[in-house]
Amino acid sequence: MKSSKLMTLALVGCAVAAMAACTRRPVEGAVPTGPETQVPAGPAYPTAPTGPVTGGQVGSAIPGSEQDFVVNVGDRIYFDLDSTEVRPEAMPRLDAQAQWLMRYPAVTVRIEGNADERGTREYNLALGARRAEAVRSYLVNRGVPAGRIDTISFGKERPIAEGSNEEAWARNRNAHTAVVSGAQR
């Protein structure tokens, strides 16, 4: 029985490593831009797009594009420490994601669950998976077909904020909705 559990854990680890190797990496030295670079202000994490709104949209993104999703809807929500519960202030963003996905039925997404650096690698991978599944369930409950949403956990392996302080930890406890295919170009 123990060897079976070890084999399963090893296979899951290999699958996570293989998927992580296939994702885009930021260019070294590049300065990230967009909603994912916003710093949570105390307990009120970003939950809505920022910037001047013109004609119902922020900026000049092509409707139905990945940029439209990131800029005008928002692609990231934040979680409390050791929690997988969707925060009330994140619900409007997830509702907007569901509406956008219903408007563009060819788009598929991947929910990426993340954790801060504290805790073991295994614990954070499991926590990230539960966070990703919480977002997926929320979107499915809002009418998005389950087959259009994949999930993955990166645990603490992909921090968006450097540092070992509460501000960085708060930003790294998130779920990121990444457009995978079907978006306008």
C-alpha cells in the first residue's frame, strides 16, 4: 500500500513538473505590468480593473483578446492565509470572468493556484490545487462549461512578489486565470 502511494505521489510530481516546463516564463529583467502587479492595500486586495473606463472598457484591448480579459476583467484573485474560500471582494471579479467567458465561448482557461513561501512544497501544492478548484467551481456554478476550465497548482514555485513579509505573502496567495486558447488576436 505504501509503495502505491509513493508511486502516485511521484507521478503527480512528474506531471506538475512537466506542465510547469511547458508554461511561459517571464523574460529576465522585464518589468511585469498589468493587474497582477498591483499590490494589495492591506486587507482589501484588488478586485476590479483600474484605469480610465471608456466605452465600458479600460484601455484599447481588442474585445475577446487575452489582453481584454486581463485589463478589463482581471485575471487574479487573492486568498487569506491557509484558506481556499473565495473572498467576498473577489466575487465581482469572478462574476466578470464568468460573464466574459460566456460572451466568448471558444475561449478555454487554466486556473493556476498559488501559495506563499511558508509551508512545505507538498502542502503548498495541495493548497494551490484546492484554490484553483475553488475558482473553477465558482465559474462552473456561474454557467461556464466545466470542460473549458483546467486547473493546475504551482504551490509556492511561482511567486509574483519577492520578499518574506506579509505584503509579499498576501500577493502570492492567489489564483490566476490564464487564457489558454480561443482568444482573439
